[in-house]
Amino acid sequence: GAGVSQSPSNKVTEKGKDVELRCDPISGHTALYWYRQSLGQGLEFLIYFQGNSAPDKSGLPSDRFSAERTGGSVSTLTIQRTQQEDSAVYLCASSPKFHGSSAGELFFGEGSRLTVL
Amino acid sequence: AQTVTQSQPEMSVQEAETVTLSCTYDTSESDYYLFWYKQPPSRQMILVIRQEAYKQQNATENRFSVNFQKAAKSFSLKISDSQLGDAAMYFCAYRSASSDKIIFGKGTRLHILP
């Protein structure tokens, strides 16, 4: 596709249920990032994948959160046993390999809004 | 650990006027990249401008320019001739040259007054 695609765009779930959020990055982009955006909290880094390297999971807030990236392309963010504080917009971004004039530019999806009741 | 601070949660500017958004960051590294991203109400974030720390010249993109003060660890965004379409959340971001991790500030919501 032309841009980063995220699904679902909106998800309402009950506390305690598991949810999966999907991100389809721009073809050929080696880096993929997940961020969480809560009201008034800016963008909180969760995890990023770069090619075949081990992901940087340093931002995952608890062991209920996990993410995987299959075949260097599509990524799934999984939240187990959801809590009300998990309610937020989850943004995915991808980027070409960092060098030269493209260094650091992230291309964002429109996000998945998660509401935990 | 690196941090990015945006001290202005909200700002307003009259259409056609100039506004400056502030950003400071904390790092012990000498080589890094700084960015300003814009998030309109539609939610999709886009890159506004980028600055490499090793470049002394301030980056400029049309009506958008930065004031990069490396010693002060300051990276402000100036928007000239503000337009209604500039209304958005603006995020300052940092990436070290040695890592692919990009961290963001909490954002500044910019209102454009007609």
C-alpha cells in the first residue's frame, strides 16, 4: 500500500480481555515502531524493530504487552488482560533504513484507538 | 537516558503572525537528530522539519524554521505567516546517531486565530 496501515481503527473491549492491534508498514521499510498516545501524555515509546535485529522492547509498560513482526513486515501488538489504563491510541510508524537525507523520518499510520471498559 | 521536554502545552497565534514553539532535550551524546512532527486533528502524524546535530546551519522548510542551540540543548520551531491549516499538535523528537530509538516530547497544541 501507499502508507502505513493499522487495524482496527477503533476497538472497544472489556477489562480482562486480550486485544491484538495490527500494523502493515510501507513496503521496503526496515524499521517499525509502536507508540502509545494517551491524552496529555504525548507519544510514549513502546517497541521498535529494525530489520533482523533483536527488537528494542525497553518501552513496553508491563509483561501484558508484547509485539512481534513476522517476515520483516507486518507487526502485531498484543495486550493481554487489558486494563482501563490501557485505553489510548496506539500508533505504528515505519521508516527506511537510517542514512542520508531520510535519516529518522517516521511514516505514521492513523492509529488504533483502544477503549477498555 | 535521553528526554525531550516541551514546556508549552498550548499556544495560540493570530493568522499571518509568527509563533515559536519551544523544545529542550537532555542527552550526553554529541551526534544525534532532532525533529518536529505535526499531528492535525485527523490524527496522522507527518514530519515538518529535521535537524542533524553536526550541522550548525538551522534547517528551514518554507514557512518553518528551527533555532538549534546545541550548547543549550534547545530546538525551537518557528512558524512564519501562520495559516489556519497549521492548527495541530506539534511534537519535538530526538534520535541518537547510535540508536534507532526515537523519543518524543508531550507536544504543544497550536491554535490559529482567524
